[in-house]
Amino acid sequence: MRRPVVPALTLAMSIAAGGGLSTLLAAERQPKSPWDLKMFRFEFDNDNLIGSDDAFSAGWSFQVHSNLMDRWDPAFAGWIGKMPGLGDDGQGRRVVRWAYALSQVIVTPKDISIAAPQPNDVPWAGVLGVTGTWSSYDNKRLGALQVYLGCMGPCSLAEQVQTFIHEDLGFGESPQGWDNQLSNKALANVNYEYRHKLYVAEAAAYAPRRFGTDLALGGQAAGGNLTTRLSAHLEFRFGWGVPMGFTKIPDPPGVGMVLDPLYADPEQPLPELNRWRIYFNLVGRFSWIGYLAPAEGGPTESGYNHPKLDPYPGTEEMLLGLHFGKVPWGLHLTYYRYVGSLPKGVDSQPDWVNFSFEYRF
């Protein structure tokens, strides 16, 4: 009587296990809740796209952004949540997020084939750093705080990166002047940003395939030995499927903020995530700059002192952005156009283009 029971139990256990495995596999195939999606972003800055290779020669960053959270984690709530503009409002209303980034910036004079010092142009300089950013926002206001730690000089590995790209990959002329780069210097910065909508469209205007517009005013304060500055900007967004939130401004981390300022109401369903959105932004910005590490000049690896740039580059800017994507993909292209005066005697063109690729997971 016992022998038939064993195969029966084995068969029953196999069916149960198979059913459990099927259930597990089915669960894994279920799409992730939009509220649980984190984001990876790769940003690449370069002026070759506008026919030059000088001043702000190149930059890149790898970024990880948290999912949209309705409340701060207790580890952050006790200090981040108490900063002005960074509360979470409890249930509903504003969302909160964190973001971390690793970034590098490469600065070179106009003629990179010259091995001798070029005191009448921008210096040879590289900056490498990490950032942590915390933001709180809805469709009308945004507050963000960022901490930056990094270094300038040979420690940034800018020489090795540019040499590899230009010589090993064949994407440019061989750089000859890195012996004249600015010497090593530790960097630290704290940035705070606040934005507020001057015009907000009705909620239906932010749906995919709908043409919408909005207008916001923003300001940023930064203090540290990477940069000390105050800036104000006006941002205008327009297009089909403009998402709720604010304009993505892809400044180099530390100089600007690492943000993904797209908003979704935590008490409303997220509509039509699989629909393509294409929209644009125009940003006009004015900055007072008290300090900018690569522009300060100073000791170099070859022993001479590079003079300070005067006036600072980047005090007056216009940005034009194109944004295209649907969940989980996103592509952004932003053209930086300087409209202010160039430093005296400098021929290098500081304009550049930013390309950003995003993937939500």
C-alpha cells in the first residue's frame, strides 16, 4: 500500500514545483511598476559636433538616479528633508529622488599640437569628480541640493583619456601640450537650486501626442573651490508630449546639478508610457562667477604659472534642447551657445553640444 503513495507524492510535488516555477517566471515577465523604475544616464559633451576642439574640449558622466519616491527614506529625512525646498509633503504632492554621478571634464587650448606653454589661451586642465544630489519637486516647484568631491590636475586622468581617444581610436589630432596642465588640486563644492513655474498648462496638455508649453524661472547658488557662482535662468518648453516637471539642463556635474526633473503625480496613474514624446526647450541664463577652478590659472606641471582668464567664460548663455523618447529609453541633445564676451586674447570657442542617453530599469 505504501509503494504507490511514493510516486503519487513525487508527481504531486513535481506539479506543485512546476506550477510555482511557472508562477515565478510569469511574475518576472510582468513589467516593473513605473514608480519602481530607476534610471541610468550617460552624458557626453563635445565641441567636435560644432567643428572645433578647444576650450571645453570634452566631458562625460555616468549617472544613476533613484525611482520616484513619495517620501524620503528615514536616512535622508532627518537632514535632507529639513533643507529649504526639500521636504516631501508626506503622502502625495511632491516626489523626492537621489542621484549619484562620476564625471570628467577636459579643457584644452585651441591648437593642441603645440607642446610649448600657451599663456594667451585657456589652460590644459582636467577635472574628475563624484556627486551626490537630492531633489524634491512637483509640476510647479523644484528644490535640489548637491555635494561634489573631486580633483583637478594629472589626478583627473584627462591626459590619458584624450590621448586614448585621439591617438588610439583615431578621433582627433595628437595632443602635445599635457606637460603644461594645471597641477593637482583637491576640489569640493556645494550647490543649491530652486525653480518655480511661471506658467503651468492644464494636466491634459502633458499627455503624449498633445502639444504643450510651460515656462519656469530658476536660480542656483554654488560655493566651493570648483566654482563659486550665482545664476538665474528662464526656461521655456514646447512640443508634443512635454512631460510634467522641468527642463533637463545638462551642465557638467559640480558646475551644475545632476537632475532628472520629470514629475508624475503619485496619486494619479501614469498615462501612456509606451508613447513617444518629442519636445524642445529654450533656456536663457546669466551667471555671476566669483571662482572657476580651470579658469583661475596657477602652477602647471611644466613649472610656469598660467594666467587667470578674464572675464570668466560662461556668464551669459543660451541653450537649445531636443528631447526624444519613451519609457524605458530617452535621448537628449543640447546646444550650449555662449553670448557673452570671451576672455581677453583667447581665440578658443567655448560652445559645445551635450548628448545624453537614458535607460530606466
